[in-house]
Amino acid sequence: MKISVLGDATTVTGFRLAGIRDAHEVSTPKEAVGLLRELVGDKEMGLVILTERIADEIRAEMEGITEGRITPLIVEIPDREGPMAKKVDPIKELIKRAVGVEIKFG
């Protein structure tokens, strides 16, 4: 199983230092969408890590690319500027899509 990272220069450098070789610095939404399509098409890809800001910029395209797919798992992480305020919890949405029911917390 492969792990890949898409993000800004700082995030990509950090993951490379941690041993992730398949790390891609992206600067435009178009570039991010193209790379995401390639990574999702790779049968050996198990996990794609995106920064929240990049994921937010390509949300519609990302949902279209991953619709109906179980793998790879796509995880959003904060970048160097910290976490973004979210309207929708991505983990909650992932569970809803996988299980088919919405789970309400406290």
C-alpha cells in the first residue's frame, strides 16, 4: 500500500523528512486535481493526505473523482497556518458515505 501527500512546500518537506517519498508540492487547484486523479487511479494507493486549504479549493472535483470509491482513503490535515474552520466534519461525512447513516455526536 502506498501513501502520498499533496500540499504546500512546508508540508511536503515535513512528510519527506518523515520518510514519505511520494510527496507532491502543488501551487494551483488545477495541478492538485490532476495529481489527485493520477493518485486515485493507482491501484496500489492506499492513503492520500491533502492539506485542508488545497482540499477546500478542489472540493467539488475531489468529490467527483472519489465518488463510489472506497480506496484510497483521503485525509485532510492542517497546513502551517493551522486548522480551518469547517462547516462539515470530513470524518463524519466519510462515515456517512461508507455506512449509509449519519452519526450524531453529543
